[in-house]
Amino acid sequence: MFKPEVYKQRREALKSKINNGIAVFLGNNDSPMNYPSNTFHFRQDSNFLYFFGLNLQGLAGVVDFDSGDDIIFGNDVEIDDIIWMGPQPSVKDNAAKVAVSKTKPFNDLTEYIKKTISHGRKVHYLPLYRGEGKILFQELSGIKIEEQAEQVSVELIKAVVSLRNVKDKYEIIELEKAAAIGYEMHTTAMRMAQPGELERVIAGTMEGIALSRGAMVSFPVILSQNGETLHNHDHSQVLEKGRLLLSDAGAETVTNYASDFTRTIPVGGKFTPRQRDVYQIVLNANNAATAAIKPGVKYQDIHLLAAKVIASGLKDLGLMQGNVDEAVKNGAHAMFFPHGLGHMMGMDVHDMEGLGEDHVGYDEETKRIQQFGTAYLRLGRKLEKGFVLTNEPGIYFVPALFEMWRKEGKHSQFINYNKVEEYIGFGGIRLEDDILVTETGSQLIGKRIPITIEEVEETVNS
């Protein structure tokens, strides 16, 4: 947790943006896996954490924009709980840790919300994403589950996004901690990338590193020799010399701040000439994007810059042809680079994705480009100092996409299908760093994981 005044300042900042009604932030509860007392790892709601900081279940927080009150609703533990969990602080004691002086029993929340509504005041709430949360909110507010999405507060969404998008100095420290764990996870994976090793052993080791550091993975580990599948969670293969192993993983600290890195590793420690050529193109795109990041620049434009670097490099290899600018404008590059360059990052590895990508990554000035590949870009808006984002270009040879486009003759003026066919089975390459936007440019978060061809080969062989 941060100092109490950090949470108080965040709530005060929220009050400066909304001047009527109340905001209700429901905390999460344990969720059963296969029977009631065998639960998934508890993960608190990120927005509750941001404003109320308590990583405990059974709580709700209210910010009253009219009275200025902050209230935590929750129940003190009973003797049955103490037997299993030991002595626990009271709700009042916990509330003091986040500078909240008013607490009420959880059951009082129903009456509090009903009274607010009866007085003609607005109940602001964010999109609900858990089934049990939707049921609870229906009981608390009387708003039916099927009507909750349409009544969600866009005003509150925009206010929360404007605050959480800009990271403060305390958050940057936590992101650096997450990056340090991620560095160890990925360099360990590199050293383990030897012929005969099992993918699942490497993936399990990476997750174990996070757990042993008091953290957890920020999302399920992506690790596969079939890197052409963008989010490949299958770890069933045995590593084969000469293949590429794509590893996309990060850690989440005890304060729930995330890292998210991707590296592509030659099994056995030596890139083939063909792999070196494609790898260098992706690295060039990554470096070009990083150099272009600064306040006032649209990330959408940086995505298109990376796409042009990729298209130009593939043209040099004979895989693409024609005018590079026209190829990217028409979306021909997306057969090789079918996703966005990056996304916001913070407490959520895709930061605030639950509030809506268009609210987080776009605005009135910057709209999403509705074109295959670029449409998947989660962040397009102008960058601001304090934004934290990922930079993750890639090149993939997806057999199904190749066959479909070749059959349709799609972008044949830009794609040399006969040459591309020689690369089917190559896999995929993605290189991802985490970046903080500074006052004049950007800086990498954490020590950069080995990324040049020489650095990667040396690490694998170490």
C-alpha cells in the first residue's frame, strides 16, 4: 500500500471532476474454482484499489460528491473467521490506512444507495465484469443486470481514465519493481531455451519466479515455438534446435502493478540467417517506435511508423513489393503484423480495458482506424507525460491467413505470395518493452532485457 494521503489525494482529484451524486466502487470477493471453499487466487478490483487501497474482500467504497464524504462499507470478522485466518484489523482500522474516517456495515449500503436515488441524486458506477458483482449490484441498487451496462456512468469512466492514465512517482516505483521481476523471468527463459527442454517447464519456472518474489504473473504466460499464434498458452511441445521460442510474460507486484515483456529466442542459442533477417526488422521497428515516443504525438502514428519499417524490411527480403507507404495505407502489412503496436499499462496489464478501450486509448480527436490489423490497436491517442505503455511490434507467418489472402488475391500488388510461401512454418517474432512517457521523450521501465541478436545469443549460451 501507499501512504494514506495518496489515496485521499486521488479521491479529492476525482471529486474535482464530478460534482453530483455518489460513486460506488465494489471490491471483489473470493470466487470458487470447483467447490465453495476452494477459491481462485484473490484479485481485488483495480479501481477500488486505486481509490481505496485495501486488498481485502467484502468491501465497497463510496465517494459522495455532494457532501465530500468518503465511506468504506464492510463487516468486521467474527470468531469463525479468526479461527481460520487469525486476528484481523477492524474495518475502521483498515479504513484509517487509506485516510477514510467513515465506515458502515456492508448491509447499510443498500439503504444508502436507495436513499441517494430517492433524493434524485445520481449513482455513478463503472462497468461490472464479474457475474457475482452484477448480481450484488442488482440487489444493492435495484438496477437489473440486463440494464446495468446501459446505465453505467460515462462521466465516471472518463474521470477515472484521466486520473489513472497518468502515473505518479509512487506508481513508477512499483512498475520498476514489476519490471525487475520480469527481467529475471525472461533471462531465465532464455538460458533454459535448449533442445529437449519442455515448454511447460520454462513457463512454470517463469511463473515460479514471480511467486517467489511475492508477486504473481500479470497474465497467463504466453510461451510457444508456434509464435505465429499471438496469444499461445499451449506449453505442450519439446524444444527443437533451430526453432524460435516466443515468450510473452510479466509480473504483478504485491501492490498490483504490472510488467509485460516479449522476447523471441533461438532454441539452442543461434539464429539462422533467415531468422536474423526477420528478427532485425522487428528490432528496427521497436527501436524506431521508442525513438518517436514523446508527449503530443499520437500513438496511432507511431504504430503506422512501425508498420512502415516492417513493410520496408520485408520488401528488402522480397516478401513485399511496391510502394511501402501505399502498402501500409491499404493494410497489406497486416498479413505479417496483424495487431496493434501497444497498449496502456499499470495496475491492469491492459490498463483499464474493462472501462472500454475507446475511453482509455482514444478520444474525440483520435478515432480507431477500422482496418484489419490496425483496428486491434488498443492505444491511438496523443501521448502525455506520465503515460505508461508497451511497444511490441512483430512479424508472423500465419498459415491460415496466408492461404485466405492468397486465395482472394488480396493485396497481390504488395505481397509476393510465392516468396512468402517459403516462410510458412517460420513461426513468429515479437519484441516488447515497457515505456514511460517523459516530459521530452520516453524512457524504458526497468533494465532492458537482452534484445539485440548478439545479446540474446550470448544469454542463451550462458
